[in-house]
Amino acid sequence: MSEKKEATVKLDSPIKRGDTTITEIVLRKPQSGALRGTRLQAVMEMDVASMMTVIPRISTPTLTPQEMADLDPADLAAMSVEVVLFLLPKSALADLPTA
């Protein structure tokens, strides 16, 4: 399995930003600096506060704090899963079942 550098998450509940509707978010694999101010264990547990810190740092388009607070929980969960998958070592990824 090759290392994933980014993931696209299609939103169940699109985000309205002015005249634009955001229907998907591209997340890039975080570098260590994007994790500053969080605890790695909390990120791996998909802690909401940690994800609300990390996701805007690695998302395109960059999500605002208010957009993060207004996210559909299903969309936050989907993005959180992708963040955790980015952080798993290659050996752990190799053991995961593939679709």
C-alpha cells in the first residue's frame, strides 16, 4: 500500500461561504507542525477539540473556526478518520483490510 499524501472528503452537508458552496474538502497529510498544541493521543482518539485545531491547518479550502463549529458531525467524523489514517505507520496500514 503506497503512502497517502491527501484525501478528499465529500461533505454530507455542504458548507455555504458567501456565494460559494463547498461540497468537498481536500485534506493533506499533516507534518508535525500542524499537530502543535494538540496531544497525539487525543488526535488518534479523534478528540473533537484536537480535530478542530488540526483540520483547518491541513484543509483546502481552509476552514474557519465558525465553519468547523457548524460542521455536520458526520462530516467531522469522516475528516477525523482521514486524519487518523494519515498518522498510522505503514506497518499498521498494511494490516488494514482494503475495499
